[in-house]
Amino acid sequence: MNAKRSRDVWDPLIPSGQDRNRARAVPGTPQTRAPAYRLAYDDTDFMCREELRPVRLQLELLKPELMLQEHGIKSTAVLFGGARIPEPGGIAWAAKNETQRRNLEENARYYDEARAFARLCAQHSKETGGEDFVVVTGGGPGVMEAGNRGAADVGAKSIGLNIVLPHEQAPNEYVTPELCFNFHYFAIRKMHFLMRARVIAVFPGGFGTMDELFESLTLIQTGRMERVPVLLFGKEFWSKAIDLEFLAGQGTISPDDAALIDPVDSGEEAWELVQNFYGI
């Protein structure tokens, strides 16, 4: 019996995985086939009960955290953006009419900018040991794919934080497989986006992108998170999507709150801001 944990800590207790395998090997009888006999942690029906929600929340927080620690990930470059934005020359699969198709194809340039920015972050990460500024995206298509692809361009690892949805959200092929996670809870997924964030890059997107943007800004504005660069890619897009001057004029935000955001149009411009912020 191995009496040591993975970090060489003495542990004389039998591993739970060993007992799980023993329990599964017990001969089948009416008693052992009954749900009550299953080990609680090996019983998926039990784990999915409504009363177990607090346990599932904890597991979703803990599993990626432990695995990111094991891979030595210290800080990340976060890319948020629309799943529906195609690669230039690609198909605007989400378009419902000709206007949407045309606009999505015009916004395809942000796919290239996301890829370029991710490539710059990943190159810096590789050159400094691969532990800092590791690219993380939602792991899906569109801008997310572009971010993971930019890291892959320079042979760097990248993280994907997928979530189970009725559509859109399947892992793209550029996420490092051992760093590809799947979530049920949006709230825990968003925590993992921000727990290691050194920079937050936000590209044109919809409700999900705006949710991620405003949660990040709220945490920084209220002092619950250290100030990090928040880069809004697409000055024209965001000036129409969000009217910060109007909010400030209405008194619902401070006039200084707009300074939490840096509008940019290119990956190179964005990376230069990051370099200046951290003195890289």
C-alpha cells in the first residue's frame, strides 16, 4: 500500500479510489445493486440531488484550482468575447438575417486581434517560464477560439473554461487538453476567470461577454479585486454598446470609473498598455 500522498506527505489511510474499485468488484446481489449500497462519492445520482448543490459548488471551485496549481499556473491573461464572431472568411453561422451576417463578418477582424493579443501574451509567458500571463478563454468558438489559437501559434499552453449549454459551447481544438475544464455553474466559472487575472481583454460580444465585463468592473470598482488592465477591443463598437458618459452624467457611476477601462483597437496596442502597466 502506498502510504504517501502525491506531495510526499505521510498518509496511512487507504485511498478512496482503492475502496471505490473494491466496492465495484463486490458480487452483484439485490443488496449490492441497490442505490443505497453505492459509496456516496461514487454515486452520481446522489451527487446530482438538489440538496447536494453546496457540495457541487465546492467541487467546481476545487477541481480546476487544484489542477491549475499542479500545472504551475500563477497568473492569466483573460480573453472574453463573442462565440458568434467568425474567423475572417468564415461562415457567420449565428446570423439570423442579412444584416446580422454582414455585421458579424465585419466584426470578424476582432478574431484576428484576439489571436494577435493572445499570441503576444503567450510568447511573453513562454519566455518567462510559462507560469504567468497564461491565456484563458471560455474555451468555445469565436473570440474564445482565437485566443486559444493565438497561444497555440507560439507553442504555449492555454486554458479553456467551458460550460454546459444547449448550443455553441463545445471545446475548441486549440485548448490545451489537460487544461480544458467544464462547468455547470456560471458563478464558479467566472471566479476562475478572475482568480489569477493579470489582464482582462474584452472583445465584442453579447450578454455573456457583458456579464463578464461588468462583474470584473464591479469587483475592481468596489475594491474586491486588485486593479488590473481592462482592455475593451473595438472603440467604435463599445462606444455604441455602452454609454459610460451617460451613466456618469446620471450620477449612477463616478466620473472616474470610466478610467477603469482602456479602449483599444489592436493586439499590439493592447499589449503595449499591459507592458506599461506592469513595467515589462
